[in-house]
Amino acid sequence: MKAHDGIYLDGAWRPAAGQDVIEVVNPVDEQVIGRVPAGDAVDVDAAVRAARAALPGWAATPPAERAARLTALRDVLVARKEEIAETVTAELGSPLAFSQAVHAAVPIAVAGSYAELAATHSFEERVGNSTVFHEPIGVVGAITPWNYPLHQIVAKVAPALAAGCTVVLKPAEDTPLTAQLFAEAVHEAGVPAGVFNLVTGLGPVAGQALAEHPDVDLVSFTGSTAVGKRIAATAGAAVKKAALELGGKSANVILPGADLAKAVNVGVANVMSNSGQTCSAWTRMLVHRDQYEAAVELAAAAAAKYGERIGPVVSAAQQARVRGYIEKGVAEGARLVAGGPEAPREQGYFVSPTVFRDVTPDMTVAQEEIFGPVLTVLRYEDEDDALRIANGTVYGLAGSVWAGDEAAAVAFARRMDTGQVDINGGRFNPLAPFGGYKQSGVGRELGAHGLAEYLQTKSLQF
């Protein structure tokens, strides 16, 4: 798609007040593929004012009509599915097949789920002698990351619109073209002017202005824990709500009796998907000491198959970050069985699919989120030891448990300090709540639990 040279404000594309531009770079060949405005605090203020002005009318719109607009949005995304996939591939570097199957298809499913929820959700209930109303929280400032650019937008904007909120979106500066395409889809779907607004820009400028704006009632942010902490502090000072989906260092626990080959192969695939740029990736594989050598051999063989199948990471800075973590792992005594810090290609921001063995729980690569195609394999002595290791980070976003007995897997998962756990390779469910424990965030996305984040409660007593 051709990049817009303005911001989407009050139902139209308008020139940005900020004079700077952001160059969008294809991570495969390092070529500039577009330029978008670097919006500033003036642009953010204009977008928030438009959202505030549109709020009373949209909040009063019957849920059935809001559902109709979301259904129309879903239909536009379906019609433009190939363009979505091509755009994500161009600015993120994801292989086209993955962009089609995940980056385009999953947001379509999520948009459809919120169209249905908007039509069927009960926004009021009777409790004793009270009637309880669930009302829109107000103007939402949505700040989204680059790793799943359309999914993260839809996971915030769709429930906000379903709830009756209005939105100002500040997307990641690495993937703004997908956000502009989404704004086009919103416009084509007939969402009223001012209900959705888009300001492209840099996080420390436009993102900070949005988080700090006094007329923003909820900040919904997905990104690093470090930035999430700053947003939480800003929101706390203003006594406004912050919904935060942050980092992860998820454990893939393989219990004795599980199908080892399947658990390892699925685990490696999980880490390598999207070039490892997934906050919920199972980047720590925990294996019983008696099966450790076999698991390491399987993991190394599986990772080797991804050498030509995964795309680059998003930027030169991200490539340097991931390679630095790999070097740190080697320096701390972990042993490479696949990949390494050397760039596998002369051009593009590629990182070799990497597997470490002999990793101890206290190593940097076992504690910090790397956000690249890097798997650490740790051994444990018994289930209590596995649980200690699994819970032994500041994160608690996702995880996986494999066991020959499903009940045993469930029992272990119930003891994990994490928000979402897959049992024996359970499939992604767009209706299930997604979010973390501990420093992986506050609040939930997707399904009815995600809708609830954008509602506030009022009770009338009779």
C-alpha cells in the first residue's frame, strides 16, 4: 500500500503538525519502503479532542449498531486480507505464508468475535434491589507494538468500539503502514468520524503525550515491561486506568511420560514463529534430567530446519540486541547446539535460529526476554524443581505443559504463576482471556474479559 503523508483525524486524512517523518524499512533488504508523519503532542491533542467530541454520540449508539460497524470492519479486513499480509511482510519481514495465516487471519477472527459480543453482551444486570450498568470508560489511548501489528491493534480497538469507547491509536514506528491500512478499513466500514483516530509517531514523543493526556481515560499498552512501568506510573499519577500486556519468559515444561519428540518439535516451532518476536513464546524448555540429552538433540535438529524458513527480526537495533544476548549466553557458560551470534546473511536483519544447552536458571538468557529466535533448554530434577524454575522469573505471561496424563499436566499448570498455559499443545483460542501475572502485565485481552477492560460500572438502587 502507498503510505499516507498525514494522520487520520476526525474521519479524514489531515496534515500532521509535526514536521518530522519516519522512514519505514523493509528488514529483508534494508530498503526504505515508505515515509509517514512523526506526529507530536499537538497532533495527539487534536486526536484526543476529536475522540472526546465523538464520545457521547458513540457511547449512546445502540450496541446492535456498534456490532454492525464491527461486522463491516471485519468484512473489509476479509476483503483486504492479501493486502494486509503483503503489507505486514514488507514492513515486518514475516514470510508471506505466515503473514497470511496469522498476521491477517487472526485479527479478522478477533474482529468478528467482538462484533458478536457487541450484539450479545449484557451491558446491564439486576443485582438484588440494584440495576448495574456497564458503561464505556471513555477515551482510550491505544499504544501498540510492531511484532503482531494488526492483531495488537484489533485486540484493543475492537473491544473499545464494542464497549462504546472512542480511540486514539499510536502504533509502533516500525510498522505504521499496517496501522494506516487499518484506518482505511475503519473509514470504509462506516465508523463515525472521531470515533477512531490514528497518530503515527515515536514512542517518547507521541506515545508519551498520549499516555499523559488528561482527557484520555484509559491507556492500553502492549510492549516492554520497562515502558509499561513508566506508563503505569503516569496513569497512577493521574488516577486513570492502565491496561498493560508486557514481557514474557514463558516455560515449556515437559514432564516424564509426555511425547518427547512432539513436545520438543512443537516447542521449537513456537519459539521460531515470527522470528521469535512473540511475547508469549515458550523460550525456556524444561526437561527432566533423564530425558535431557535426547531433548537437546531433538531441539538442535528441529532448529536447524528453520534456517531458511524464518524471516528477519524487525530492525538493525533488534538484530544487535538479540545477537548481544546470544553472546552473553556463551560468555556465561551456556553451550550452543544450534545457531549463534553470527549473522547468517550479509543483507537483512537476520538472526540464526539458536538453541542453548547447559543453561542454568540464573543465567541472563534464562531470565530476560530476548525477543528473537533463541531457545534455552534447562534440566530439572523433579516436578517441584521444575515448578521452581518455571516460576523463577519476574514474568508470568504464558507457558506450556506436556504430560502423558492430561490430569497431571493440568495439576502442574494450576501451580504455575502465569496467565495462560497450553496443555499438550492446546490450540490458540481468540475468545480466551490473554494476559499475565507478575511483571507481565495488568488486565486481559480477547473475548468477554477483554471487553470488560473498556467498561466501568454504575449501580442504581431501587
